[in-house]
Amino acid sequence: MKLTSIFSRLETIAILASILLFFFFWAMIGQGWIANLPSLFRDVSWLGIVAVGTAMVITSGEFDLSVGSVYAFVSMIFLLLMQGGITPFSAFLLSIALSAGIGWLNGTLSWVFKLPSLLVTLGFLFVYRGLVEWVTGGFTLVIPEEIQSHWLLLVLGGKALGFHNSILICAALVVLFSFVMSKARFGSNIYAVGGAINAATATGVPVGSVKIRTFIIGAMLAGFAGIITAANLSSVSTTTATNMEFEAIAATVIGGVFLLGGAGTVWGAILGVLTLLSLKHGLILMGINIFAYQILLGAVLVGLVAIRGAFPRLFAAN
């Protein structure tokens, strides 16, 4: 395999970037960086679950800018249901069902009514974030102490061998949806409708159904990640998952997902998340202003999009 072929895959670049960042921050910070790894991997798992859904939505040729707000909104509903006396398991099922409904609404408005998904989900970003801010009133909602030891909350938010269970959950989801995208007909249809929608329609692919189901999966994963976070922290606040949707999109692009659809992988999105959050954690531990991370995030995102646009043949196989 030619060297240019290897480095034309953004997944490969993301792997190298993650490795370089790991050793760079280890050299600069020392044991503080190693001690921070459980927290880093926990945060990677939370954002990673969202990024899996985001990668699938973008690969289908659509956008979902509401995932951060859905993350916060669904986790808030999960807590409110438990505060109202509903068991954690029932609250979990209802919250996941709500997430699916949100995804269905996004997909239906975008496909059936031919509305741009970018604008539809941008609108719902403000709707759900506004509801979170209104209901919480700027305060933090807390899971009642008497149910914090419930088995479901311990499974979702607990630890095993010093690492958060969410890491294993995220890994399982990555394996599952990597299989779906690479081996299942539904995954092939996602690539087809994202890459050439007219050709997909001509060959009998149910384009509308594929896009709506992809939105449902994306919203369910965002809501699930929010529930996991709430179980881990035993709380939800107004600022939960602020700007997460933009981090998820940036991570998928860094991991090789094509913004115009039709190309990308789930595991590439996870590598993008690892790269981004390694940079974020490292800068914080070094005492550098967090706004530097936002500047670098924007610069890297624009740079990758510009490079891919300027050299389309180089990334044609990605």
C-alpha cells in the first residue's frame, strides 16, 4: 500500500494525532496526565456515543445540530421522572422513547416536508435548550439520594476496575454500529442515500425511511448518553452538554466523515473524539485558557474541510 494511500485516510491521521498528543502531554505534564486518563476516557465515552449517531446522520447526507440540547433535555426528563416517583428503569424507558420521538420528528420534518435538516435541528437546538433553562431555572437538578444506589444507575454511571462503565458501553455501541454500517443492508443504504440520493432512489432504496431511522438512532444515542451522564454525576444543570453538537460534528470530520455525506466510519468518529478531548484535557491540565481549545477546534475543522475540498482525489477512497 502506498504511503499516500495510507495518509489519505483521515482515520489514520486521527490515530497518529491521538498518539502524538498522548506522549506530548505525558512529557509536559507527567503523572498528572496519566492520573487524568480515567476522566479523559469517561468524557470520550460520553461524547463518543453522541458522535456515533452524528456520524451516521452526516453520512446519510443530513445534519443534526440538536444532539447537545437533546442530551441535556432527555437527561433532565429522566431526573424529573425519578423525582416524581417513577422507578429508574421506567424513567429510562420513557426517556429513550422520548429520544426516539425527537429523532422521528426531526427526520419527518426534514424528509416529508422537505425542510433543510440543518435549519430544523438548529431550531430544536434552541427549543430543547430553552426548555432545560426554563425548567431548571438556572439551578442543578439532583437524583434523589434514596435511589442513587439503584442497580440501573450503578450500571450506567458506576465504575469497574477504576474505569467508568460508560467506556464499555461506548465500546459496545461502536462495535455494534460499525457492524451495521459495514455489513448490514441498512448501513449500505445510509452510504447510498448520502453519496448519491438519485441513484439510491432509482435502485429502490427507501430513502425517506433510511433518513428518518438514522435521525431516530442519532437522537436515541444522544439521549442515552445524557442519561448515562446524569447517572454518573447524579445531577443535570443548565450548562449540561453546551456546544456538544459542534464538538460531535468536529470529531466526526476529524475522524474522516465527509460533511456532504456518503463517506465515513463510526470508529473514525470515536478516534476524532479521542483526539479532540485529549487536546482539551491536556490544555486544561497545563493551565492554558480553555478558549484556546475553541480556537484550535475551529481552526482544525476549517483546515480539514478546506484540505479535503482542495484535494478531493486524495481522499476519494476515504
